[in-house]
Amino acid sequence: GSAYAYLGFAYLTRAYEEATNKDSYLASAIEAFNQVKGYELVNNFSTMFSGDNKNSKESIFEIQFSMSSANGATYRTQFHRWIGVSELGGWDEILPSQTLISEFKKEGETATTGRYDSRMYATLFFNCDYYNDGNGRVYGYDYNDWFDNKERVAFRKFMPSTYEGLNQNYSAINVPLMRYANVLLMKAEALNEQ
């Protein structure tokens, strides 16, 4: 599946680089995407990025990490420290941009849930009623317990899902590089461009 997914991606990219052969490249991209079989979307988007659902039915290709250090090998990372804010034990190195936050918020809160797009909550921790509802949605606590009523936005994506994981020096959260969702979106783009 991964070879066809990346082949389709290459053809789709090439279609924009060579306008005279665009239709041919788009057709080849669609043909490659049609060969990606046996995958499905997961129900909970956030599990793709928390280490709880490694190599899931949606995952086509992931960088693999493991907490095992058998035979002297180490396949773990401190990525959660790089993207974590200081309040969550991180190093404040990679933080959400204002553009990302604005894109999530631009459609506003929906009438059906009263919240923003669910992917925003799976990607970010931020000061809102959802994260301050007394249900301990931020590692067993409310947002304001961690952030002292500050308007600070922090990544949730690629952070450990548990408080115990948050406090470890290393994590073993795989990094999905190609997901079935990517393939479906690229295929839709290729079909739309034909």
C-alpha cells in the first residue's frame, strides 16, 4: 500500500509541475491510489498521534518508535518535550502558530455541538469550556489548573495520552507519514483536477 500511495503522490505532484502532461499524470495518480487497498479511517483521529493506536488500520507508513532498549538499541524519542509547552514539562521549542489556531477557529463553533471542529480538540489544548469542564481532560486536570488562567495554546497532537507518559523522559509515539486519509484526499484532488 505504501508504495502505491507514494507513487500516486509523486504523480499528483508532477501533474502540477508539467502542465502539458497534467492529465496523464493525474490519471496515473488515480490509478496508483486505486491500488491502495485494505485500509480504513479510524473513528478517533487523536489516537493516530498519541501512541495509543500504532500501525492502525488507517496507517500506511509510520516512523517506528519503541521504548525497548533490547540489545542496546534505542528507538525512542523526546519529541513530546520539543512540542510540549513548559507547563506540561516541555521545552517550548515547537509551538502552534497563530495561523493554525485561526484556521481551526474560522468556521466558529457549530450549532450541533457548540464547539469548534473536533480536530481542533484532538490537535490542541486551549482555554475553553471543554477543557475546563471538571472532567480532567488535560492529563487528569482542567486546562486552568495547568495554565493558571493564561490564554496559552499547546499541542495535544504527538503528546502522550497519559499523565504517566507525559512525565517520562522519552516516548515511543510513532509518526504517521502516510495515512489512508491522505490517500483519499489526494485521490479526490486528482479527480477534481481532471
